Amino acid sequence: MAAGCVLDGVVRLPRPHHHDLLIAFIGLAGGLVLWSFGLYVDREHVFGQRWATLIPLAVMAATEALRRTTPRTALIVATLAIIGDQFTNGNLATVLMFTDVVYASVVYTTPAAAKRIPYVTALVTVALTVTLLIWWQNAVALLVGVLAGMVSFLPALTGAIVRNHREAAESARLRAEQTALLAEMDRAQAVGAERARMARELHDMVANHLSAIAIHSTAALSIDDAATTRQALTVIRENSVEGLAEMRRLIGLLRDSSGDAEPAAAPTLAGLEALVAQARTHGGSSGLEFTLEDRHGEDGAPLPAPVELAAYRIVQESLTNALKHAAPGVVGVFLAREARSLTVRVTSPVGDRPGPRAPGSGAGLVGMRERVALLGGEFEAGPVPDGDGSKRWQVRAVLPAEERTPES
């Protein structure tokens, strides 16, 4: 039910809906037409004057104008009007408008009142029928009871059915909007996750080559030696060609229907020796030595493909960071397989280093941490004490070495 507003301390009722005003006008006009032709019940009444019929008719038309804005008030006044109409000659338009007011009182009122009105009209109909049976003691009482139910209970029941259908439709609309919102959120999360995955793959595939290019180009520019320059240019060319090939493969994966690029197979731990050898070639001029201790395959059990890919990328990014920042010394790569996990550890010297250095952005550590988190493993990176009192930079990841089932 619409509430009234308060302006300057005066309660003002809301303006009637224009459809309700039209219904009230049509009902009043129809009642006047019937009254003008003298169509009414011709028997003795308390108020037998012909004009007395117009009072309930006008009051009922006024309640029609308020059927939507103040439905409970309209129902109360309409009930009094229909009772008063029984003491006059009566008018069919008054009765029809009453049924519409009862219907509207259920459709537009509060949920609690909408539940009570059908029960109240049913009880009133039954009580009136029983009372008239006791009083009149003939079948006419049943006919009057049926008529009373038709003008009160049936409109209320119809209003309840219409209201239930409207509420069900509104609930379905809200559920559809909520589903669409959740779908949009899922799509946004999927897009974000895919963009993060693409960023990790792009960084891991290309950063190693670009770092080598940056280091050797800086060396070629800073060292005035023909042999050094030629060697640096050779390394730059090799890494440029390899980086370009990997970029093309990545672009081929991103295209929906690319016919000029085949997807590259995911790297595995079998390629670690070649990866360390490549790092050894790139870091020789900076005083770096690279060692590999791989014990993950001693038990012969295969690793899940996502774990192998993550371990390979972690080693690749750690070696790239060592080429950028490590001081002269030994860079150690260690892998060990335990009962349910694979441990990857890469250590490098910490300190100042001579010669050129490539800048870093920190994206590599973020990417490694994300890879480990997606697999449910553990990751840590930072300086750790060495045996001789110095410190070494260590990247350590513990990855689950068992296939995960959907139930787990």
C-alpha cells in the first residue's frame, strides 16, 4: 500500500493512478445510466427513495479511485458502501465496483494483508450463509450465500492468484538478473585468470632471451674488443631468433584459427640440462658457473604435466634472474622427489658483480608465486645464510607430485 507523504506537518495522500480514475468514472457513469432507466430491485427497503441509491454508488466510485494507492482504506469504505447499498433499491454498478475493489485490495496491498483478505472473505461468506439459514430456514439463504461469495471471496481469490503469478514472475526476473550478474563475474574472473596466465607464459618464454640480449649488448657497447663484440653479437642473434620463434608460437596459440603456427609442446624437466647449458653460455662472461643436481627421477614415477611445467618455468626464471643480478660464483639448481611432493631449489651468490647488468621488474617472482599457488604448493624467495658466513639468494618451491582428482 502506498504511504502518504508529510508536507508542512500535513499528511497528504498520494495522487490516485490515472487508470483508477478512469475505472471510477466508468463505474459511476454506468451506475448513473442504470439509475436513470430505473433498473433496480423493486421491493421494500429501509431507504426506498430513488435518490438514496446514488449515495453508495458515489462512495463506491470514490473507493475505485483509491484502489491502488490506499487499498486497505478503499476496502473498508467499500465494504460500508456495499452494506449501505443493501438498505436502498440497489445498483448493479455498485456491486461490480465492489468486486473490483476487493480484487485490488489483494493485488496492491501488503503481503500480510493479501494473505488475510481471502480467508476473511471466505469466513464472512460462510458465516452469512449459516446465519441466513438459521433465520430464514429455506434454500434462498444458500442462494444469497453463493452471491455473497461471488462478490467477495471469488474476487479476493482471483487477486491472490494474480499476485502470486506476479511475484513468481518478479522472482524469476530477479533470479535471471542474479544469474546474469554471476555469469558476468565468472567471465571477468576467467578473463583475468587467462590474462595472468598469458602474462606468465610470455614472461617465462621471452624474458630469458631478452635478458641475454640486454647483457651482451651492454657488454658489446662497453668493452672495446673485436672478439668480445663478435661473440656478444652472436649471442644476441641466437637469442633474438629463438625469442622471435617463441613469440610466434605464443601468438599462434592466442589465435582462434591460426594456420601458420603450430602450438609448441609444453617444456618438461627433461630439458633442464639444455636450459642450464644455455645459462652457462650466457653467464660465462660475468663469472657465473651453473650446476645441476636432478634427483626427481630416481624413483621412476612420472610427474603430472602441470607440475613439470611449473618446475621448468621456476628454474628458467630463476636462472634468468641469476644472469641479471647474481654476483660471480656458482648458481646451483637442485631438484628432489619426495613421497608426495617435488622440491625445486635454485641458489645464487648475492653481492656486487662487475660488468653489465640487466634491469628487473619483479614480475618473475610474482609469476613463480602464482604458478605455485595455483598448484597448492609452497613458495619462498629471499636471501639465506651460506656456510662461509655470506648470504645466497634462494628460490625454493615445493609442488604436489600427485595427480589431483575432482573430489580432492
